[in-house]
Amino acid sequence: MFHQTDSCLFPPRQRFFRNDDFQDELNNLFNKKFQFRFHSGWKLPEKESWFSTPPWKVKQLEILKNRLNFHKSQLNDFNIEEWSSHTRRRNPAGEVGWKIRCLVNPEFLTQAWTKFYECACTYNIIPPEATMERKMVSLHLCEAPGAFITSLNHYLKSNHQNIEWKWVANTLNPYYEGNSPSNMISDDRFMFHTLNNWDFGVDSTGNLMDWDNSQAIIRKAKSLGKVLLVTADGSIDCLQKPDAQEEVTSPLHYCEIITALQALSPGGTLIFKLFTLFEHSTVSLLYLINHLFSEVNIYKPVTSRQGNSEVYAICLNYKGIASLEKFLPTLKSAYGTELYGNFTLFPLEAIPETFLKQVEECACYFCSIQCQVINNNLQAYLMQKNIALHRDIKKIRAIVATEFIWQYDLKPLDNDQEILKGILHEENKINMNPRYHRGSYTERQLYTKMSLREKLNNLNSFLQAEVLSNPLILINEPIKWVQFYDESSELKLMFTYGCPLQKINSSKFIFVPIFKLYQQILAEEEFKEIIFCKNTPTTDNTRDYGLEINMRLLLPEYEHLESYHVFEKRCFKMLLQSIQKLTVGQSLLIQNINMLTHFTVSVMYIISKKCFEKVGFTSHDTIIFKNLANKAALKYLEMVDSECEKVRSSGTKDVLNSLMVQTTNVGDFYNSIVFYNNTFYRNKCLEYLTKIETVI
């Protein structure tokens, strides 16, 4: 790791880096900006007209939208992995991250890190009040995995060392299995070490589109002091609707902004991501924002992918919530509700023509950039043998990377100035659960129109290519024995409560492609009927693995007919009652246990750590608990059971976990659970597809 004293690594920028052939292009890349010009005649409409009229369109913005969608539609037949690889190679800022890592090696460097750093340096985002009072609180909405926070820390330590800084972050909770992986970033490498700074709301989902969650997050941020910076980097997966990105994400952006406006102190800064500016929802929100901040800018960082619609609104010097107080009940009525989609914030006639002209100017500017980039990438794809074309992009990438470090004066920090004091560098972990997409848009649309036989063939191909061919996901020994038993230490139960789990949409305890295949099989009602047909023979439960098994417990198959939390707690009861019947020295075999949730995994941890001498994981969907060593340790399971009983009657909350994730989600125990789940669900997929094959 380099330190700030290593100035020899950062020589003055030399002329040969600023090749005149690329000067205009360089200026354009680093200056994709628009600033709104406020008119004194602009007025917010009367309260009665807010959310009172149906959605409207602006003709000029519709023309721009159609133009952009035409360009995007040309990509429909491209394989997503292949096209992404092509555009990555042509990204002018593609070497920025690599160069920063080599010369600066900041904490938790990602593309989001570089984008935020650009915003921070390009605009004076730290309010004067924070500089004068030498303290500030920042709130980060929809923040996972957390790179805005580490980037802000780097910026503050490099430019405002005297400011005492506290922060709070919110995001969809990656430890809550009801959250959809398409909307959630499950990368918790930074979050895992900073969980006390994260707020997942009153229901533990982290869903910002719930008003009560929003208010809880605001209260936590304000309790730390004056909130002088709010960032919001939320998005929703639009892979199935690439032509409607703005409409799909707009309800989330509304919730982010309304939360931010309530949390921010006067003089504060708001930075939020948005996409195109074509729809009534964005136009209305921008009109509102222009009344509440002294300066509103729209900015596309050079490290934001050129070919996408992403831009950032950077709003400076907040005028405060006072002028908005009387409108809050109306704003709340549309928060996360159908009202927001059915009505528009402001009537079209209440928005001045002078403001609409500025929106059109801004939308046209960023739309033109995106269309040009898509067109250039298409041409380059068709002319892949043009060596001169590739030579130019290689030069530009090198120049942009050098310019970035010089322009934003990036220098290393010492480890003790980092939030985690170098821990992330030492761990050097990769994201084990990235978002997973494959094929082209056209192929994904075609899948929905396939016959059942064609879908089965498609799923079988996925099984062969992505699952069966992976040697790292299968327990390939008769029994994988692990010893976790530790009689000496006392176990500290830490209960997490939240929204009862209706179904499992994601899990930290399984390889993503396997679970995705499992979900896709069960997404077809016809397949589900075949799989759970009662005529099929029951599973063989007589295998003893050459051991003396004193009790066998065959847990029921989850047939998706009841809420998952009901099924899960029923299975837990059966498990607890079985162990209570054992005497010291006896062994228990459990078959068909689902271990995708933190609740069940925490129960498994208690049993493995405090009750039995050894745990054996098999490749046949079976777990063996060998030699009950400490029956007194059942008190932990009985405490869990008691807690579940207490909340059962509420109907609105459930026990989601009985241990901290820092206890269960690490080391050999965690790896054993993942191995078991990978094997279990791989076998399920194979069994299900084989069963369907015999019927269709």
C-alpha cells in the first residue's frame, strides 16, 4: 500500500498525455453537465392540485424517448454477456479503476466509488456549515454495496480532514430472504463489517418504499446530528423492460427524494441517480427540486457507462423543509402507493413553459450522447477488424485514466484513515453472489412464449451448462464430517424481527445459478403440479451410512401452498421435538432440511456448536448429528421456540434470525452450509427435471 509521502508516484501532468488529437473528446467526456436556471416567476402549484390529474406527456420529450428506444432496440438480439464485453472494451474510462487501484488502492474501489468521487470533486458538495462547524452527518439511501461511503471518506480525508463525520445507510437487506435478487445488491463485503451503521427499517426488509421504514431511517440519521448530505443511488432491474426504465424506477426515485427532503438540514446537499427525463414523474420532481435548492445540476460522470441513461442530479444549498411542511400529508399519500402511478404530482398547466424548455434541452443533450455512443458501439462491433479504430480507443483509455487521477488530485490514504482500517484489503474477497443474467433480450422474451417441452429443454441445457459442469458445488464424499462442538463458551442469542417471509426469493447460502434454476422450474404451474403429484413414491429414508442412527426425521417437502415462515417454524418444531427425545450419546439423521434462511441456519449453528459432537453433511440431502453431547444446551433452542411463539400472534412480524450474521456467515460452518445447499438444490433440480421429462 502506498502512502501520501510517495509523491514520486504522482509526477506533474506532462504534455504528451494531453494529445491535441483527443483534446476535444477529453473535454466532452469530463464535462457532461447541465445546470437549471431558476426563474423568479416559477411557483409551486396549490396543494389541491397535487396528485389530482392523470399522467400527461410532452410531445418533444416523447419524440426523444422514441428516438432513444429505437437505438436501444437495435441491441435486442445481442447476447448480454457478449455485448457487455464489447462495450467494456470500448469504454473510454475502462482503465480508470485499474490505474486508481495501482496508484491509490482506495478502500472498496468499485465503479460507484469513482462516480461519487467525480461528483464530489466537480461540485462543491460539502456545505459551508459542515466546514465551519467541523461536523456533519451523511445519509446514504439504496446504498449497497457501500462504495459511495468509502469514496466520501476518501474525499473527506483528502480535502476536509477536520470534519467529524458520521453516517447512516439504507438498502434492501441482503440478509432478508424475501427480497428479490433482481432489485437487490447482495454484495455485503463492506456492510458485514459496518452493520451498526445500516438501517433496514421497522420490518428488516430495508424497503425504502414503505413509509414507516422511511421514517425510521430519517429518525436514525437525525439522531446523530445535522444531516448535511444525502445520496440516493437506487435502481430497479429493467432487463425485461429496457424501453421503460424511467417509468419502472420512478416510484423508487420519488421515495428516495421525499425521504431525503425530510432528513436534510438547511444548506445540505442532495445527490441522486436518475435516468432519462421524458416522463411526467421526472419533470414534476425536478420542478419541485428546483424550488427547494439554490442550484440543481444534472451530471454524467466519465466513469458512468456512456451507453446507458444514468445521470446524477446534484442539488446544492437546501432551503429547508419549512416550505414543504403543508404538502407532506399529500406527498405521504402517494408514497409507495398506486396513487403515484395513477396520477401526476403536478398538472401540466402548472409547470411553466420556460421550465419545460430547460427539461427538453437537458433531455436532448443526454439523449444525443447516448444515441451516439450506441451507434458508435454498433459500428465498431460490425468493424471489429478495423485496427485503427481499436488503436484510437486504446490511446483514449490511457489518457482518460491519467487525466482522472490528475484532475481529481487522487492520493492514497493511510490504512488508519480508512473506515475499516485496511480490513477489506486484507480480506481481498470477491462478490460471491453477483447479479446473474444470460442470453439476449429477444431470447428472454421468447422463453415466455415457448411450449412446456421447449422450456424443459431450455432448463435442461442450463442444468448441464451452469450446474452439473461445476465441480465446486457438490459434496463428492459419502459424508463430509465437520466438528463445531464447543462446550466451554456461552452462546449469545441476538434476535432479529421483521416481515414474515412469504417465500424465499434470495439467499446468502447458495450459489446463485442453482437457486435461479430451481426458481425457474417452479415458476411454471404445470411443472409444479407434476413435481408435487401425490402419486409419486416417498423418498427412501433407510440409508444408515454404516452408523448407528437412533432417530430419523424426514421433514416435509415445501410445496409452496403456505407462507414459507409457517412451513419453516413447523419444521423447526419437529426438529426440536426430535432432539428433546434423544438421550446423551445418541445420533439423529435429518432428511430434506431446507437451509436457505438465516433463521434455519442459526438453528443449525446452535445445534452444531452446543449439542452434538459432530455433524455430517451428505450428498443425499441428509444431515447426521452424531452423539448428543450436551442436552442442557437445548435451552438455546427452547428460547428460540419461546421467542417464535411470542411473535406468532402478531401476524405482522416474525423471528428472522437468532444469531448475528457475523457469527453464522463466516468460516467452515458457513462454507459447509453453502456446500450442503448447493448439493441439495442441484439434486432437487435434477430430480424435478427428470420427473417432468417422464410426464411431458
